[in-house]
Amino acid sequence: MTWTLTDSLDEFLARAREFLHAGPAENTVLLSLCDRLRRDGAHAFGDQEPQYGWWRTGPAAPVEGAFVRTPPFGPRLGPMPAAAGAELARTLHAGGARPARVSGGAVATAAFVEAWELLVGVPGTVHARERLHRLGELVTPEPAPAGRARRAVAADRELLVRWYREFGAEAAVQLPADLGGQVDRRTAEGALHLWEDGDGRPVSFIGVGPVIAGTSRIGPVYTPTDLRGRGYAGALVAAGSAWARAAGAAELVLFTDLANPTSNALYHRIGFRAVEDCLVVDLG
């Protein structure tokens, strides 16, 4: 059983593309990271070089696990056996990597963290417990709130940057240093959508990811606290999902925080069903 590491996106995709595309829902984060790095270059997330890896039980065996690391962000684990998660921790540690956080499917991530704790002697701390969902039959919320969905435009920039910051603070999510640049890029791509109330006031926003391997991911989803409970987010996610399907997405996925039962129930009513549980862990 062995990991092969590389700093070449081309080499990684040559070896792992079949594995990634065989499970596009479970590999949604890895696929989107690779897509962004392909389009915007190796330093799309920071000054350090990204790192990639794939795991096989032997030289001639098929790929059964993969990860992508984009410093300053920690490694994101794709589907893999627990043994592969533990071996990855030992491999990265031996190579001198000291990531502050790891995330991925619950089983593999827990195995990684257990092995890492033995190496460094400091326990990890669970930062978040998430659930990956896949959309089945889309159910448009009824009654729908007043208003309409629309794509964000350049004039929404200041509002979107503020809402991104509020979302990041509430969800304890690490945001990119160039947040304004991200908002500009996603707006230009048509990836940010707003719900306007009956008076034409923006009241909620979502991101709709590009279609990669037939799959698009919804996120983030944010409504300011004083505007919640009115159905805006549910209506907007339903509209964004319909838009993504019209753009060619065979599958729609999103992540929820398991600590937020309200959002989990909301997405279930719209038609999203659980795929797997995931962990985000701060490493000692």
C-alpha cells in the first residue's frame, strides 16, 4: 500500500482522473480545486505550491484514494480506506508538512487524525461536522417567498464581500486573502446568485459551482440573521439548482453543518439526500 505525491497537476490528473470522475459527488471538492488550479494557475490559493497524491494497494492496482493540498489550506481527502488516511498522515509528516487542518470523509479523516496525533503528541480538535448531500427530485418550496432569483452583477460587489465575511465568521470558515477578487471572479462567471424580495432588495445569496464531471456544488448559502425564517434561502437554492441542471449538471451537491438542524431540514424538504458525513479537524 503506497502513496505517490506530486506537485504536478497534469501528472495527478493523468493518474487519478478516472478515480475522481467515478465518484464526482464524493470528490466534488477535489474536482473543484483542480478545476480552479487549471484555470487560474498553481498559485490560485496562495504563494506555496499545491500538493497532490494518489493511493494504490500496489504498483499495478487501480487508484483507490486521492488528496489535494493547497497551502495555506490543509489537505482535502477524497474517498479512501481508513488505512490510506492513516498512511497519508505518516507520509506527509515524514515529508515535513505541518498542515493546520485536514478535512474529508469522516472515516478517512478520523484515521488521518489518529495517526497524526501519535506523530506529534498533540490531540486534534474537531472544527466542524458536515454532511454531503445530493439532490434527488427537486421540490420547489411552497409557498414561495415574494421576489425573484437573479445572478449577481458587479454593482453587488460591496454587499457580497460583506455577506461573505459574515458567512465566514458565523461558519468559522477560512476565507481567501483576496476575497474581493474571488467575488469579482465568481460574479463574472455567473456563479453568484441573489434573491430579491418583493421590493427588489437583495436578501440572500448563494454560490453555484461550475459543472465538473457532470456535477455542480451549491455553496456558500447565506441569509443575514434578521432576514431568516422567510424562505429566501430555500427558494434561492431551488432556483440555483434548476439553473445548474439547465447548464448541464446531472448531479447537484451541497454541504451542511450538522450543528444546524434547521438548514439540514430545509435542504431535505427541497430534495437533497445524505451521501456521507465529513469532518474538518484542526491539527495539533
